[in-house]
Amino acid sequence: MTGDDSIDDGQRLVLKVQFGEPITQLRLTGLALRELALAGGLFSEMDFSGCDFSGSDLREAVFDRCELAGTVFDAANLRGATFHQCRAAASRWQAASLRNAKLVSSDFTGADFQRADFNLALFAKCTLDDANLAAAWLDRTTLAEVSAKKTAFERIALHQVTFHQCVLDEASLAQSTLKLVTFNETPLPGRSFAGMDLHGVQFTDCKLTGADFSDARIEQCNFKSAQLDGARFRNARAALALFPEAQGQGCDFEGADLRQAIFAKASFAEGRFDRANLYQTNWMEAKLPGSSLRDTELTYADFSHADISGADFEGATMFRAKLHRANDAGARFTDRGRALETDPVQARAESWPAAPA
């Protein structure tokens, strides 16, 4: 990278930025650029590899297609900065402020973001593999189509963070808390959330096969359309949780508190719900063939149009549980006498032909 005007020290760089000049296609590797006033700088196709921007003011700066391998941004002010198609492997950003920053289509493999502030920041189509975000501030942060394999999200209070179509293979959440976090179309197979407080977390369209939520707090969590084969929810506190259209062969909900949870159109064949609290749960059009619901609390539960063939309800409390047009072939009950059977008036209404268009 070469240019007409050479810059061999920080002060010349500051002057160009202050005059509003875009700085392009220069090779400035290894320069000490600490504590400089570079707010609003426009840097395109620059090679800043190994430079040190520690403590510099880079608010609203734009780095477009820049080389930032090994570059240091410790304690730099990067609020509102933009990084587009940058290569920043092994760069360092400890305690940097990246509030409202936009990091797009860039490579941060092995980067060190410990204690960095990512409040309201956006990562889009970036690589964060092997990066370290320990003790960083992730509040209302969005990660979309990000690869974060073996990334350390440790000791973080994640608040309203969104992971959309991310890859988190072997990423660590050790000692972190999750509040109102959203995982959308983000595979998390085999991951253990046992005993964690996940109140209000969303796992929509996620692959969670073999995941463990035993003893976890998952009240009001959303598992819509999640893949849950072999997942464990033993003794989970899951009141008002949402499982519509979720699918899971052989899931284990034994002893879970699922009061008023919604399982509409879900499929949990051969599931185990023994001794679970299923008070006023909604199972409309759900599929539960061969499932065990022994000794469960099913008062006011709604199984309208559900497939409960071969299911075991022995010892279950069925007071006013609704079995309207349910497929109950081979199902076993001990309290069916207190349940509500098919409503003939409603059944006739449901059979009426649709009005012509």
C-alpha cells in the first residue's frame, strides 16, 4: 500500500483527520498512535498492522478494508465507529468503548476484547473464532451471522443480546448470566444450561438436541419451532414457557413446573412428563404418542385435537382437562371421569364446510 503523502508519525495523521481528508492506501505498520484525537477519521485500504491506538479518540471513525492484524485499541474510544471488511486477527481491544459500533464482514479471529463495552453494538457476518470477550459489556448487542467457535463469552451479564444465525460451537458462557437474550436459528446442541437462570430467554428455531435444562429457571422462555430431541428439562421451573411447534423425541420433563405453558402443535413423541405440574397447559393439535404423563397435574389442561395415542395418564389429575376430538387410542387414564370429552356442538361447527370465496 502506498500513497502520495507519507505519514510517519501520529501528529501528521491527526492533521489529515482534522482537515477531513480521507486517508487511503497507506502502509503504517507498527506506528505508536496512542492517545491521539482521530475522531471522525476516514481510513480506507490502510495497513495499520501492529499499530498501537491505545487511549485514542476514534469516535465515529470508519475503517474500510483495513489491515488490523495485531493492532492494539486498548481503552480507545470507538463509540459509533465502523469496521467494514477489515482483517483484525489477534488484535487487542481491552477496555475499549465500542458503544454503537458497527463491525461488518470483518475477521476478528483470536482478538482480545476483554472488558470492552459493546452496548448497542452490531456484529454482522463477522468471524470471532477463538476471540476472548471475558467480562465485556454486552447490553442490547446484536450478533448476526457470526462465527464464534471456541469464543469466550465468560463472566458477562448478557442483557437483551441477540444471536441470529450464529455458530457457537464450543463457545463458553461460564459464569455468565443471560437476561432477555435471544437465540434465533443458532444451533446449541448438547449444551448444558443446567441450574442457570434463563428467565425470558428465547430459543426460537434453534437446534437444542441433547441440551440440558435440568433445574434451570426458564419461566417465559420461548422454544418455538426448536429441535429438542433428547433434551432434558428435569425439575425445571418453566411456568408460562412457550413450546409451540417444537419437536422433540424422548424429551424428559420429569418433575418440571410447566404451569400455563403452551405446547400447541408441538411434537413430543415418547416424552416423559411424570410428576410435572401441567396446570392449565395448552396442547391443542400437539402430538404425544407413547408419552408418559403419570402423576401429573393436568387440571384445566387442553388436549383438543391432540394425538395422545398410547400415552400413560395413570395417577394424573384430570379435573376439567379438555379432550375434545383428541386421538386417545390406547391411552390409559385413572381420572378421566372428571375430564371434559368431545363437545358435540363444537365438533359439528368445526365440521361445517368453509364459506365459498
